[in-house]
Amino acid sequence: MIRIFTPFGLVFALAATLSTPAFAQQKLVPAQSEIAFTSKQMGVPVDGKFKKFDAQVAFDPKKPEAAKIGFSIDLASASLGAPETEAELVKPEWFGTKLFPQATFASSAVKAAGPGKFEVAGKLTIKGASQDVLVPVVLAQTGGGGALTTTASGMFVIKRLDFRIGDGDWKDTSMVANDVQVRFKLVLSGVGAL
């Protein structure tokens, strides 16, 4: 069956999509947001962060099951505070940013887990490898009226080898641990009141 959209039908579909007040104008505030990670090298924690990322959010706290949440992270923006280490991260053994410039996350389900708490299930894709992840999220809000600001924060752990991060000689988990802790603080405008 082939569907044909008339200009009127297309305008109607767009209007219906954009008219949902809870989803209108939700935007990430990058300057106040952060995505960070901690790995362990020979048992010593190594902290890093990503300088460039974006989020696409359609979220109504009163109807979390209807939410759509997506992230894209510029892997070449990884910062560990040491230029020589950062130069290694873009190489094929690690992030391989020439072939895989971005990591992405797309939600598949969101459910309430208590006051201001939610569980976001979805697919995380890094270096062409996808894994299901469950991300606990805590929301906090400040301000009021049209100036309401929402902060979504949380932490989850990934296995780096599931995404082929640290290939070759770096597969040895006694040198670099397989577990990597990912932490985030995302400041959003336009989210409805909890």
C-alpha cells in the first residue's frame, strides 16, 4: 500500500505533532550540561568528559510512557586532560572516530520509578555496536512559570569491550577495566512541571 501525503495532510500532521504543549520547545542547555565517564587503568580511576553532545527530548513528566529521548555524542570531543591520551582515543583501537564519529542513544521505553525518578530503556550505539541499556534518571526542577529549568541526572555502567572500545592489545582488562561508569547532568528548558 502506498500512502500519498497531500500538502494539506502534511501540514495537518505537522500541526498535530507540534501542538502538543508538553513537547514544545524542550531544549538542552549545553553550557550547564555534562556527560562524563570514569574508567580504571591498572586500578586507578581515570576521569573524562565529552565536550560536544546534543539531546532530542520529547518528555511529559505526567505521561513518561509517551517520551522519546535521544542523544548524540561527538566521540572526538572526549577530554581526559592530557593531549597525548586524547590523541590515542580517536584511533581505531579506541573510538575510531574517522569511521564512527558519534555515539548515539535512542529510548525505547520510559517509566516512572518514584517521585522525580524514571527508568529509561534504550539502545546505546558506539563504533557500530548496539547494546540495550537501562538508565536511571532523577529529575529536579528550579524556577517557575515560563522559566522552569529541569535537570536530569544519573549514572550507568557499560562494558567497553561490548562496543569494541580498546581493541587489540587493549582488550586485556587487567590494564584497562572493562567497566566504564557514565555520568550525566542534562539541563533542559521547556519540560512540564513534575
